[in-house]
Amino acid sequence: MEIHKYEKVWLAGALLLIVGLIATVSYGAVGAGIEMVGDEGGQVDPASLDEHPKFGEPGTYQTGEDEYDVYVIAQQFSFEPGTSEPIRVPADSTVTLHVTSADVIHGFEVVGTNANTMAVPGQVATITIEVDEPGEYGLLCNEYCGSAHHAMEGSLEVVPQSEWNESMVVN
């Protein structure tokens, strides 16, 4: 049986497409540096967040030299802190965001970074980002959470080291 040369070309092209698809999916799954949020953040009682040592007073906590933890509560239809007052962190620092929800499932995305997670009641999602340059990043909820979901937004403000002072840190 003889295979026509055009059939060989189409067969080779189809095999290349299949191999390319498998390579693309494999790279997207393991090679791009994207990972699922693990359960290392722990659990909290969403009904008593005000009694939690950190979520009781959400904000920025310094944990080391140029290292900060930020505790954020998502609730219909705001981020605390983030919506009424921006989250403030100094430039050239490593920021670990600890996010939970007080009521329903919310999304938490820091626009312009790779920080994107779900805020689930009772679960603490932990994401670490590096902020280098001063600027302002938007926060948004990307999981439908109710009638005012479209208005659920906030900001993360990266301030220069010269403007950063200890009064911005929760003690």
C-alpha cells in the first residue's frame, strides 16, 4: 500500500499539532510557576474573625527586615483593609497576603501581579508577592458574590521606603 505524499504531509502536520497541544498543556500545568493555593494558611472561624489575633485587626504586620504580612478580610462588598483605606506596604519588600472571607466565597486579585486566589469562609489563602517599585495596584473580586459584586474593589499602595514609617504597621 502506498501513501500519497500529501497524505504524509497532513499526517505529519496533525501529529505536530497533537505534540504541540500536549507540550503546551504540560508547560501550563507545571512550567509556568503557577500553583494552587495550598492549605498551609490554616483555618479560622468566619463568625468570630474579630477575636482572631491578626484578622481581629486586619492590616500590615512587619515580620522581618523588608518582610511584611498583610491580613485581609473579604466581605460583601469590600476588602478590609483595601476598600475604604488602601493596603500600604513599602517598596522593595516581600509581602505575604493572608486572605479569608467573612461571609461567602470571594475572589482576591491584585491586578498587575500573579496574586489571584479565592477567599473561602473558614479558610486562609496565603500568597507571597514581591513589590519593587512604588505604585498603586487594584484589588478586585473575581468570583461572583452577590448583587454589588461589580463594585467590590480596593487598592494596594506600594510607597517608597522614604515615605514608609512604622505608624503604617499594625502592632
